[in-house]
Amino acid sequence: MSFSKDFFWGGATCANQSEGAFMEDGKLDSTIDHLTLGSRTEPRLFTETIEKDIIYPSHTAIDFYHHYKEDIKLFAEMGFKIFRMSINWTRIYPHGDELKPNQKGLDFYRSVFEELKKYGIEPLVTISHYELPFHLSKEYDGWYNRKCVDFYLKYCETLFSEYKGLVKYWLTFNEINSAAIDGNAYFSAGIYSVREKGMSAGIIPGEEDLDQLKKEMQSDKLKQYQALHHMLVASAKAIALGRGIDSNYQFGCMIAGICQYPLTCDPKDMLLTQSERQNVFYFCGDVQVRGAYPGYVKRYFREHDIAIELDADDEKALKGGCVDFFTFSYYSTGCVSTHDQEDKTAGNLIFGIKNPYLKTSQWGWQIDPDGLRYFLNEIYDRYQLPIMIVENGLGQDDKLEEDNSIHDPYRIDYMRGHIKAMSEAIEDGVDLIGYTPWGCIDIVAASTGEMKKRYGMIYVDANDEGKGTFNRYKKDSFYWYKKVIESCGEDLS
């Protein structure tokens, strides 16, 4: 048996893609609450004010806020050992800079954690998942302003004190490396001054549109890296703070798993692949695991005239707040090349060149279970820390049949392949301790805001416009994953 009996089988969601209940019980708007509905061909747009006749997917989502007991019961029926979720900062501190937290927000999450505890499900809590309070974005320019470090630490202190004994596992930021990726200055770091007109993720532009899209999403790289630095410092200081409140707390980083191959055997393609992986993926992992900026990033900064402003204690803070375990998202892979290529593929946060050996999903993401095994080995060889895969899944336009059944063999095939790859990686010696596939229940997609891009094993009767009964239905993959967990990964039939 590859998977241990205490392996953390579960699922993952986040607040802004599931809760809904916009402006309810003291909650105010976050950065993502200002992003409109998009699609594979149309980017999500930012609006300064919330308009009545525009659809903002996060405002309704799947209404987890009012359905959490029902949803957690379904998770328990599947056999979850762990549930990855996030806390919406604006439910706790609506503006982000208040002196006192919002009690109704604190009460809501306490109820969620107590419900999970009732079923023996361990919460894995992401503290900040793409939902900076909009007030902090507009008034302070988001994470570009160092003051956000202190606001974040106050927020963290409240969580660590309030939920001591209910939560053990924490992730400081979701996909923290995305803050430095083009097109994500506002989405990931809340930088109001370089807010984009849309999001690149999930959209495959035509050749003529690509230059225009890049112009629309042009961001100030210096601001992005300065913001990322503040987030890395905030993460380290939060970990030190949390350990002082409860020595049993365990902290992990969460990195967007951007895994790419060289398209050709040209050595220049190999060097480009190495550079991309270092600067886009390993950079944040190295800082959060090892506690210092690696040399290749310092070279990148020099060559791109990026001068990060550091406070006197920043290096000490980074060294003193290293993580206990490593987590990452993994959906697909792509290729890179120094040679001109037009055959592009979409993916999580970044474009790539299409790999001729891989199949492609309905939304243009390439399916690569073997890449997960390869990536797990690379990560573990580098860090020698326990690993969790906290996002992995297939977005598909599932159909609800007249008898309320949902047949999703493509999702079962996707998960089966990736679980087999996980098993092989464990046999290789990787210390893999958990798996929380993304969207264990249908949620709105981050890249496009669509509801029809469904990832879950539980179907939610809601459409892209946020309308429907919001009834929950079990897909075929629900029963299949239940069997997988019961057999501890042995029965994948």
C-alpha cells in the first residue's frame, strides 16, 4: 500500500469562490468582488463601483455561507480527513484596518470549524486567498504598501487566538508566487495603481489580440516584486507569531505549481525552462522554506533593474519564519522554447506552448498525470519537507440529467491518473501526506468566474448568472472518490 492510513484525503475550496453572502453580516467588498463574469474568450473586468446590472460571481458563488452544514455533511459522507478552505479577510476586518474584528464573521468561521470537528475533519485554512479588503487596495495600494504587513499580522493574531484548538494547519497565502506574474498585480496583490482591465488566466487569445492583451495587462514589475516581498515578510512574521500563540500550529506555503518542459532538445530551451521554473515557481518556495532570497533571483533583479526596498529586520524575519510543510497546486503542464511557436495552450495563471504528447481539456488545459510524479520528486528532492497537493482537478461543463444524476467519467479518469502518479511518487520516496482536489464541490472559477466550468464531485444547481435552486447533487465521481478514500487509494477502478 503506497498511501499510509493517516494520509489526508480531502478536498479544497476558498471563500471568495464559494461563500457568496456578499455584504452580509458586516462583510464588505474585497478586491475580487470588483471582478465581473468572464469566459474562456472574454476576460474578467474590474469595475471601480459595484454596478447593479453586472454579474460579479463572488457575490453569490454557491452560497456556502448558508449551506455549509449540508456541504460538510456531504464531505464527511465522502470520507474526508481534511478540508482545505479559506477565511475571507473582509468578514473579520471589513476594511482591513479596523481596531476590532467583526464578531459575526468570527462566529461564522467558528461554526464551520465546529461542524468539521463534529465529523472528524481537519481544517486546512488559507489565511489570504485572493481577497484583500478593497479598502486596503484603494487607500493603501494593496501589498505594495508595507503597512499591509501590519494589517495582515493583526488579522492573523485574531485568527490564531480565536481558533486555537480548532485549527492546526495553516497556509499563509494562496499561490503567493502569482503576485509576480504578469496580469496579476491587482488580482493577487491588490495593487490598485496597476489594476488590470482583465485576467489572462483561462483565455487563449488570437495572435492579433495577444499584443493588445499584454498592453491592457501591462503592470509595473517593480511594484509587483515589492508587493511580493512584503507578502513574504508578512508570511514569515505570521508564522513566528502563530508559533508563539500555539506551539502545535503547523504552517505551510502554497505555491502555484507551474511546471513546464523544454519543447526541443536545444540546450537553450533547457536553460530557459530552468530559468522559468526558478523565477516563477522555486523563488517563493526557496524563500519560505530556506528563509532567504536565492542567487538566481538576485541576478534576475539586477538584470531587470528591480531594486527591492528592505527594512533592517526583513532578512532576519524571513529566516525566522520558515514553513513546516510544502503545498502547491497542480492542474496541467506546458512547454517553453526559444524558438517561435504559435500553438499556445491555456493553464493556471500562465500560458505555455502546446505539448504534442498530451490531451487537452474542454477549457484548453493539458492533462499530464506523469508530470505530477516528476514534479513531486523535484520538489521533495529540493526541500525534504512533507508535501500536500492542495489543488488538482478538471474543469468541465457537467450536465444534470433528468433523474438528478451527473455522469463525469472524464473527471474520474483525470483523478485516477493523478492519484496513480501520487502513488508512484510515494514509492519513489516522496513524503506526500495529503491530497485535496480542487473544487470538491462546484464553485465559480477564479480565472473566468464561470459556474459552468465545474470542478466538483458535488454538483450545485446554479448557473453563470448566479441563478438556480442551489440544490446539491452527487456526481458519479462522488461515489468513486468515496471508494478511493475507503480503500486508502488502493481501489481506483
